[in-house]
Amino acid sequence: METTQTKLVVTSVKNGVMTLELTFDPGNCYTHEMMKQLDEAILQARFDEKVHVLVIRGSGDKFFCAGADINMLKKADPTFKYYFCLHANETLNRLEQTPKLVIAALNGHTVGGGLEIAMAADIRIGMRNTTVPKEKQPKMGLPEVALGVLPGTGGTQRMARLVNKSTAIELMVEGSTFDFERGKELGLVNQIWDATNVQEFMDKMQAYAEKFCPPHKASRAVGRIKRSVQSGAEIPFESALAVERELQQLLFQGDDAKEGLAAYIEKRKGNFTGK
């Protein structure tokens, strides 16, 4: 297992899965420096052929991420705030468009910019801590209206696309926070897993993420499915079909497509290499 530690983002790679752990006290809030480190880690994962899946989590057992560091924003001038938001947009766009599956492991409260980061992932899985009562389970939401601002790291756009425009507006203007069960009903959370602690949750997450890596899955196909959906959903339908065809052609040229077709004909399980 390879481990690289930075001040605000800890990355590790194990069995094809890169875990990116957000670390900042309090609440794993992100600063400009953390966002730059997250951006760098995303680029590192893109170029690393040994990385097939990315998992984003928060440190500790209380927060995935509580959003941007309010103290930083309070002290900053409007010009800095603008470019801070612009870079955060660019970073999450890069995450969303990277042709490798991204899973957000929601191991605690996921609010404000924290939910905005999670919504840029492809799959969001929440932890239900079986040792605490329902009223103390983690919350999620975009409550920025209480600060007199809007969710400025893609929140207004991604929430509207994941739920619907009217519901997204209602949730944001009310500043609602809600549990992961409600998030699942809305389509913001894909799955909720029971665990007695974060380590148990992350062990399950590692096993789950490895299912999308070779030899179990053709990870290039997984990544291109993600890319086809994420890119294609934002452009006209005919253009999206063209993107789909081009990505399919790239896959047909790879070894895993040949292996998958052969395995099907030979009635055996495919043994994929990620190539």
C-alpha cells in the first residue's frame, strides 16, 4: 500500500483504489490550499495507470466535509473570493470529467460545500452509525442562504440536475438539512450502509470500490460509461450519441473488450487488465 501525506489531503492507493481524505480542523472544511491539493490529487489519479477508482472521504467520524472555511471567507476580499470559487468550480469539474469512477464516502455531516464536492462524484454512499440514535445521524444539505449567499461551488447546478429544479430551489431557499435517508429519497444518496464505526464503513468501501477494478471489471469501460453520462448529459442528444460512439470505439480497440467478448462466448468469467 502506497501512502502520501500532505497537510490537508491524504492520499493512498490500494488494489487500484485511490482514497482522498479531506483533513482540516474543524469539520474538514476546505480552504484554497486544500482545494489546490485536491486538484493536484485528481490530476495524479488521472495519470496513474494503477489507479482505477477514486474514493473521497473526510477524516474522523463526524464530518465528510462542512464546506468552505467561513473564517477564511470572512477575512478575504471579494476578488479573492471570486477566484477561490472559480478554482473550486474548475477542480470539481475536473473530478467530474475524469474518466475514472469517483465514489463519495459520506462518513459524517455533508453540508454546504461538502455536499457540493459529493455531488461532483459519480456515486454517493452514506454511513448509518448503528451505535447512535436516529436524531444524531449525519445531516446533509445546502444551507448557504443563512449566510446571505448561494451555494457557489456548483451546488445550484448539480442539485437541480440530481433532483429537479423546483425541489432544488425549495431545499436551497429553505436552507434545509436532512438525514441520508431523505437524501436517498431525493436521489442525492445512492446507498446507505450500516456500520458501528468509520473504519468498518471504510473497509466496506474499499471492498466495494475494488469491484470496479481489474480483474473484476473492465475499469476503462467503467470510466468511459461515467464519462459518457457526465459529458453527454450536458450537450444536445445527437452530440451526446457521437460522444458515446467515440468512447465505444476507443474501448473496442482495447484488450478488455476482446477479453469480455471472448469470455462471453466461452461462457467464463472475464479476467480484465484495465487496458
